[in-house]
Amino acid sequence: MADFTYMGTKKLLAPRIAELVSSMAPGPFLDLFSGIAAVGTQVGSNRAIWSNDVQSFSGLLTQQRFCAAMAFTTAPDLVQKALVHFAYNRHVLTEVFGPSVSEEKLLLGAPDPSRLKTLIDDISTLGTEKRVELRAAGAHCMVATTHGGTYVGLTQAIEADSIRYAADRLLLDGDIDQTEHRWMVLALCQAIITANNSTGHFAQFLSPSPTNIHRIVRKRRMSMWSLWRDALINARPLGTVKWRRGNRTFSRNAADLLKSLRSMKRKPAVIYADPPYTSDQYSRYYHLLENIVLYDYPETASKGQYRADRFSSAFSLKSSVDAAFSDLVSAAARLPAVFVLSYPSNGLLGNSTDRVVDLLCCHFQYVDQPVKMSHLHSTMGGSKGPQKHIVEENIFVAYQDIRARFADRQPTPAALVKPVSMAIQREPIAESEMSAPA
């Protein structure tokens, strides 16, 4: 399956994180803010991968990539099975949206920004009027009646709804299993990402103008069915079946997940945290993918058509970012794992480099000197600042036991009671403190 794009992805940092992790004690690697799993993928099959993210789309991606029970070999059969159901739902929606579909086809042959803008407004009005009727008839119409003409063309939206209808109908009829259904939905997300009319994320769609009309037309000429079919046929889980059995996927607040893991028999050996570091809420960049995965006809608002119930991260709020960090570090310190955290020097957390070191030193026995890296951060077309700019990324490593940190070269007995040369040591933590409730 082709790579997904994701706001704030750490693909360039992933090799460095994986290199650090390779020297640490064996055991599961827990990625607390997994996104599209760039770091987990880089760490690879050398250890179990546990992924966590509050976004349903991320959970679906990591579930299929890391936890699929068997190899995925039925894609061609699924395409054939989907055809009849796809054609039926497409027919129902095309009958309702017929004049608008014809108008869109005409404009794709002779682009006119002004007329395309008018068509988008007409589609939105018609979608609002027809949604109840279409749903009562048993048709799938969420994309067409919510995002038709905006993030994707109307014809593309109808095809997206019809693909999801086929997947849901096949599952309901017992013709496919849950795993195959998830592959079909994930491939639809890939198709949406490829065809979408935006700057790389879903904060807002591009309004037609003389400067972007040809880009919009090029995107809208893409066949959603063809994109979905190709994504499904190319879909593959990572690693072996045996390795995937040891992987896990969570969908929790990061600190709450860490607290819950304290009572579990198996615990992570390494915890990696890459929390949000700007005031931008990531949920507004990926709400369309959430809609595709959940398919729950959400209430939406603003030009961005955001979900009313989208997640809000405390790490992206100036008033709560410090408390969020304190809670995260405290929870991580109560697990017998090496804690790795990446955060830029110019993040929302004030005086972040010193503040993170202070927090780590309050809770961990050892804290390595931060590793500083220049990182090219992409805003993916965001309106604030240049599309790409250099930031100084800090990679922090903290741990209670030197043997967990340097598993590839066991320290001498003398080293166990002294700080290693690259680390800051604080006063020893009492055993009672280590076992106290969070």
C-alpha cells in the first residue's frame, strides 16, 4: 500500500529514533502518537510494535499494517464482489444528483472557475435536501451530501459512497470478514487522499480560481473506483504472521494508556512520544478520513466541514500544554521502560528544552543529554508561514535502569551506581515512589 501523508509526520526523524531504539532492551516498542506509524514502520520487525492514536483513521491503518492475522490475498476477489453493490448505490445517487453530475462532467471538459463555484454551492444545497430521502432508501450518501464538490468532485463522492456501500453490504451478507472489510475501507482512505482537492491536509478545500482550476480539474478527473481498486490490490501488512501476533493497537489518551499499562503483565520496553507541538489541532486536518472510517453522518461546521465532535489535544492548548507534559512524563516514569521523546525547541511548550529536561529529571533516574537535530518541518500548505522550514528537534531519552538503556553493551557493575558520561543523574527514586498510584 502506498504511503499516507500526515501532518507533522516524523519520517525524517524515524531512522534516528529506530537507531536509538536498536540499542535498548528487547521488548515491545510503544508509539504513543503513532499517526501513520512512520517510526513504528522504521523500527520494523526487530521487536513488537504497539501503536496508539486517538484518531480512528490511524487506528485502522496500524491495525491492518501491524496486526493483520494473515496475509492479504483476496483483493482481486473483493473487487469483483464489490462491483454489483457499487453499481447499485452509484445508480441511486446518480439519479438524484443527475443534473449536477452532468454539469460537473461538462466543466471538467471546459473548466470555468466561476461556474464550478456555483456548482459546489448547488451540490451542497441539494445534498442537504436529499440526505434524509437517500438514507431512508438505504443508500450510502455521506460523502456526496457532506463533501461532494468540495474536497472531492461529486462523481468521485458518489463513487466513494458506493465503494463504502459495497464493503458494508458484503460484510452484512457474510460474503467477507471484518479484516477484509477493514482493508476495503483503508484503501478508500488512500483513494480519498490521492484525489482530494486540498493542500495536503483537510483543513480546507481549495476554492476554484483561475490559478488553481487546472489542478482541481486534474484531480477531479481521477476515477475513485480505479484509485480504490489499485490501493486495495497493493495493500499488504508488514512482517510475518508470527511477528504481527505480538503487536497491538490502542486508541486512548496517551497518559491514560500509560497508567492502564501498569496493571498489565506485559509492558513496553521502549515508549516513544511525539506529542503535537503547535496550536493547530490535528483533528481538523484529518476529519474527512475520520468520516470515511466511522461513516456516521456527523454534524459539520465552517468551510472546512469539521466534525462537531472532533478531538481536542491538551498539547495544542497554551493553557494546558505544561500540565499535559507533566502528566505524560509522570505516567511514563512509572513503567519499567526507556522513555524517548521528540519535541522541537520552538514548540508551544515555553522554554521547551529546559522544561522537558527538568520534568524528566524529576521522575527518572537517568536523563541523557538531548540529541539535537535539524528537521525540515512541512506545514503541508498551511496558511501560517512557509510550506517548509527548518526546526531544531530535540530527542530526549530517560530511564530508571542503565541495563534497559544499553542492552547491546552491558555496563560494568561500577557503572550501575554512577551516572554514565552522557547522562544527567538525579537522586535515587524510592521503591515506594515507583509503585505508588498515578
